Amino acid sequence: MSINQELAPLVKGVWVPTSPQRAFDLFTREMSAWWPLRTHSVGEEKATEVRLEGAVGGRIVEYDEDGPLELWGTVSDWDPPQTVSFSWHPGSDPKQAGHVTVTFRPVDGGTVVELTHTGWERRPDGAAARAGYDSGWDYVLDFYVTHAR
């Protein structure tokens, strides 16, 4: 007997001292400016850039000096500056992709950016992957926050 239990969504929130539009643009259009490619990429030391193509159906692609290296995901919702959603499978099978939604909510003095990562049950290592991403998203979002200042 097999039981397919859904793992809880992973939710991360940060505050940045900027407008929702600027926070959205930084997260999407300027991903290479803040994403820690040296530690969080498929191509590791070879990776030089990551681009998120801003439209539904747009891709998130990791590049090196010679061109595209790896597809990380595909944009499924594009509603600037409120939300962006995408499949997420850097270095893994797209059939096992998770789903990430990032929202941008104005608050006094800045924007709350909330990232929700779901779809763990599609991965054979779902619980372990979720545990790794728990600290991984913290690490990545720290770079985003630092760059937004």
C-alpha cells in the first residue's frame, strides 16, 4: 500500500526597503545581479548569468560564457508588480518540478516579498528536497535583500 502525502508548502518572507515595482523588477528582470550563482546553480563555477524571461511561458535559464546551460523553470503567472509564479526544477526532471509563487505587498517603508514553494510530492526525494530548500531559500533571499538596500 502506498500513501501519497502532500508535504506542506515552504513559505519564506522578507522585507525590502523599496516599492513593489522595484522589488518585482529586481527579483525578475535583475535576477543575475543578486542570485548567488557560485553556490546555487547547476553549472556551479561555469555559470555567469541567470535570466527570467518576463511573460507567461517565459523561461528561467542559467547561462555560461558559451550560452544556455540549464533550464530552471517556466513562468506560469506574470502580474507585475503583484506576483510572479513559475515551475522550478534546476538540475532535475521537469516532470518533478515544484511550483514557486512570489508576491510583492506594499507596507510602510517598503515591500514584503513572500515566496511560496509547493509541489514536493512530485519528487521522489520530496521531504529531503523540502528540507534542503528550507535553508536554501533563506540563503538565496538574503542576497536578494542585501542587493535591494
